[in-house]
Amino acid sequence: MGAYQMLKGAHYLSHILVTMLLAWIGFLLIQRLILKREDWRGEEAGRLQSGFKDQIDS
């Protein structure tokens, strides 16, 4: 998509790269927040998952 827009003259390479970088940073921040949230609930979540496995196995 970015290459097509550049060929049309609608975007510059720098705009595409900056947008890509911002999207990548946004993704990394969201991923970090999700992983941090899992770590915060880590022990309880682990106990719940093991209890669920026990119910399935029996």
C-alpha cells in the first residue's frame, strides 16, 4: 500500500517509515501492558489453570 501511494506521489518514504515505526511502538506498548497484567495476576492465574486441567483430566 505504501509503495503504491509513493508512486502516485501522495506520500513520501519518510511518512511511511514514521507511521510504521509509530504502529510498531504502539504494538510493543500494548503487548507490554498485556504481559505486565498477566505477571500481576500470575500466581492466581496459574492456580486457576491447574485447577481447570484437573477437572478436564478426571
